[in-house]
Amino acid sequence: MVKLITTFRLKTGFDPDESYQLWINKHVPYVKKAMSPELKEYIVGRVLHTPGKGEEFFGTAQLYFDGVEDAKRALNKLLTGPEDEFMKRITDFRRVVIEERDVM
């Protein structure tokens, strides 16, 4: 199983609480539909605190797939489709596909 991890920032001028509700209620169903049937699990995380100094980001998305090719295919479907309202509010994406292993 592999995981696509994305981090991103919220653009200036958008309300964080309103944007989070939009993310959960509208964007999550949009992503599930766009990345079907490859997407196996989808976990979102809103950043509440960043210790120390550094650039704050708004959230993370973790999307699980059976393999690398499934992840690439699903991401391509999402990126070539129309942007939804939440996608218009976020910027500075960082994406990586990783192999995850439970070691404890």
C-alpha cells in the first residue's frame, strides 16, 4: 500500500473555519468521487499549531492506494478535472507518494 501526502496553505483573505467546513463537507466527497475506484482511504488533518518558527501550513491530506500506479492515475484524474471551491482557496502544495510500513 502507498500513500499520497499533500500539504498546503490557505490563501490570504479566506476564513479558516469556513474553509475547513468547505473542505470536509464539499471537497472530501468531490475527491472521493474523482479518485474512484483507486482511492482506498482518505484522511485529512487541519493544522492547529506549529511549534517553533517556520512557515505555517493549513492542512494535510493522506490518500491511500494499493500501488504507485493507482496513486498516479487517481491524482491525474483529480488534477485534470475542474477545481472546486476549496481548491481555489489553497496554495503552496507539496505532494509525495510514499511507501508506508508499520514498524512498531
